[in-house]
Amino acid sequence: MKLKLEYIWLDGYEPVPNLRSKTKIVDFEAEPTVDQLPLWNFDGSSTRQADGSSSDCFLKPVALFPDPARDDGRLVMCEVLLPDGTPHPSNSRSTIPDDPGAWFGFEQEYFLYKDGSPLGFPKEGFPAPQGEYYTGVGFKNVGDVARQIVDEHIDLCIGAGIAIEGVNAEVAKGQWEFQIFGKGARRAADELWIARYLMLRLCERYGVDVNFHPKPLGVEVDWNGSGLHTNFSTGHMRESGGEEYFAALMSAFSDARAEHIACYGPENDLRLTGLHETAAIDEFTYGVADRGASIRIPHSFVANGHRGYLEDRRPNSLADPYRITGRILQTIESIAAHALIEDAFAA
């Protein structure tokens, strides 16, 4: 059987990579596994990943999904390799720590844009102030085509086997959110990148752009920005946890504040102002059900003996989920490493 394999990868643009893709037609005797998919080369000089005098880069398949929009189609998430088989410097997936027991839930906010403005905005000026748009219903709040796009995106994600958990209209007009859940740092991020890809490809048919900028309307006006709130837990957090461990975890996050911010998306200073349900970028705070804190603590976490999941509200909508999940795991693992050092000295 001939399959249309859509090889998808991240390019070398900075500070945020773009999604790229191209189709390879391959004949298989039976349904392939990801390990059976061939390596494929591409022109890295056109994606800011190589010089024109030596332009070959290679795509290594790392995750495989059905493509619900194409007959006999498959979506293939790839890492970028150098010709010698080592990871390309832009390959953020290959360098992060991973843990299959770590669970991540992403809340991906974004704006739908048409002709340079959010959907539903008048040609000049602004619509009515924020208030009724969040989870809003009716033409005046969500327009006509946005709901259709969002519903089709749900079906595409489900058809691709992606763990999409919900969608809603967000606080600003033209702003929406979808939620993706995954187990393991790499797999969770794979699924978010594929969900982003499906949304971008879907919107091509509507002549609509997806704007992932964290503050597309600027800081001068009273309109929300877009985040990528990241919910996270490990097996230890879910099963053992405890108030003492939680305190150590928050201390580690506070100490690594700058390192986290560096991984949480560009121009986050425009969004993390302490206003519009955000914490200030130069502070680290946490609180129960506090949407203005760096870390929001669910009521269920405290009620369950400081066990469960936490929400890091600082990542922005443009951020690379590989870098987010990797940095969170690195900070969590630092607690265990510190405990081992203390035990060694105590002995």
C-alpha cells in the first residue's frame, strides 16, 4: 500500500522555530511503525539550518500519527540531524530529559487573524471591551467561521490520535484555546506540535492565519495576551508528594526563575506584566487558585495532601514545548540530586 507520509519538522529560525513539512510517498506491505520509516533529506539552506555550500540536513521520524485529512495519509514528527547523524543544533527535542511517568497538559491560546486583525475586529478601532468573549456564545462574541474552525480542529486531533481534552473561546475577541495532554516530555510536546500543525493547515482553507504571538495587540491596550499554561506532574508528585516536598519544589523553581523564563517563549516581558492574569516576569510567586501567580496550585492538590499536579502559567503561546517540558523536568530532578548530596554528607 502506498502511504502519503507528511514529514514535519522545526526549522532553524530564532527565537522561535517554524513548522515545516513535505510529503513522501512510500510503498509498504503492511502498516509501518515509526522505526520502519526512512530517513529523508531536505535543503537546510532554505530553513536556516545549513549553508548553501553544504545544504543537506536529514529528517529522523520520531512519532507517527494518522492523517485524518488525507486518504492513506500519515503525519510524521521528525527530528533534524546533521549529515553525520548527530542532532542538529536546532533540534531541541533530542537534548531534553524525559520521563514516561511525567504528565503534561498544555493550554494553547492563540488568535485567529483575517486581513491583519483578529477575527471579529472592526476595520478601524476595537470591538466592545473584554468581558463576554470568554467561553462566549453568539455571533457578537465569536462570529461565524471561528467556531467552525475550532470544531473541525477537534475532529482532526481526535482522528490523529492526539489527546485533545477541550477547547474554549478565550478572554479577548478572536482568541481561542485548546488543551493537549501527554505522557512523557517528548511525547507530550510531539502531540502539541502536531496539534499546532493541524490548526495551521486547517486555516489555510479559510484564508485565516493563526497568530501565536504572546501579545499581538500590544501592551498599550487593555487586551489579554496568549499563554501556553503548562500543567505538570511526576509519579512522585502524584503518589507521594507532601508539603515538605512541595516547599522544596517551589524553592527550586524560584532559584531557577531566569532559566525557566529563558525557555518560556520570546517577548514574554510584553505579557508577564502582573496584569491580565499574569505574574510579573521578574518575580516568582505561587498560590492556591491564583491566576496571577507564576505557579497556580489547584485546590485538589492541597486537599490531597500536596499531591497531584501544578500549573506553570508563565510559558507563552509561542514557546517550544520541548524546551518547556525539558526545563521543568530538569528543575524537578535537581531536587532529587540535592537530596542525594545531602544524604552523602550526612553519612
